[in-house]
Amino acid sequence: MFEAVIFDWDGTLADTRRVIVISFQRALSENNFGISSRFIERRIGIGAADTFREILHSKGHTVNEAQITRLVERKNEIQIELANEIQLFEGSQKLIESLQSKVKVALASMSSTAVISHLLKINQLEEYFQVVLTADEVDQSKPDPEIFLKTAAKLNTPPTKCVIFEDSLVGVKAAKAGGMSCIAVTTGVYKDNELKREKPDLIVKNLKDPQILSYVLDQ
């Protein structure tokens, strides 16, 4: 049996895609930049700062780190303003509750501490996670495994005894790079065939899939 489960947030536990895209686009438009929704969607999971850097690079603009910081702060403000429009995916809370008494449960998100703290509070999930780690506490974005390895260390659990729940390609890559098992869900941007290429240990359509508990608890 695994000793710990580590959940991603965006696209895994919560349907945040629309709000994230709006938040990026508003922050960009206020600074006279623009980008397609698809460009943003395909980068959910790498963190806001790296996403803004890639956007500016794609438009041929010089990346100014002070400007990146301002864009990230504005994007976070907008996302918090729109937080009530974000819904947990069906089955998310029930799965966490089913696992709580059996394994350690953590959250590792490349969103900011301000955003995650607010979303956990309004969804009354603050007490559900033994460890919460965000983009503010790591130096490297996914697919680097830093965020998952730091979360495992805080849980005092070997990486090989952790299973990661992810919806993105970079998230699955990060989990596997960290020597961890990974359950991929197709509730985010990526399709089943795209996720398969990264070789997750299990792919499910949603967190209600009965295979999940069997995989986590019977290994």
C-alpha cells in the first residue's frame, strides 16, 4: 500500500480552467498584451511566472522580471476575485475523505499560496491536507519534480511510497521524474492518448473511478 497521496489542484481536484484563462487574459490586456486561450490552457501547471515569460517570449518582448512579478500578482488578484466561479470536480471531496484515514494526504500546486489558501478556505478543505505546497515554495516549475519531492519530504515519506494525482503532461512527467507513481485524470486539458505517452501508472476519466482506491490501497 502507498503511504501518501499528493494531489494537484488545477484540473485535477477543481475545474479552474476558465477562471485561470480569464485571469491571465485580463492581466495581459491591462498591460496591452494578448494571447490565445489555448496557449494559456496548454501551460496550466507550470506556474504563472513561467507562463507569462513564455507569453512575452512568444510575442518577441524582452522579459523584465519586475513586470513578470506585477503580472503574476495581478493575475492572482483576478483569480481570487473569481474564486466563487470555481467548482470542485464531482468525486474530489469524497475521494479525499475516503483516503484520509488510510494514507497521508497532501496538495502540491503550481498556483500561488494566496490563491490556494483562498480556494481551500471557501471550499472548506483547509483541514483535509496534512501538507500544502505551492509555487511560492519551489524554485523549479514542473516538469521538474521539485514540488513533489519537497511535499514527500514534508510528509516524511519516501517518493516510491507516494502516488501523485495529475491532469497535465508536465505533472505526470514531474511525478515520474521524482520516482513516484502517478494516476492521471482526463479532467484537464489533455486527452487520454496524450497522457498515455507519459506513461502514468493509471489513467481515469474522473476521480469517481473505483479503480483509484484499489490501486492506492492494494499495492
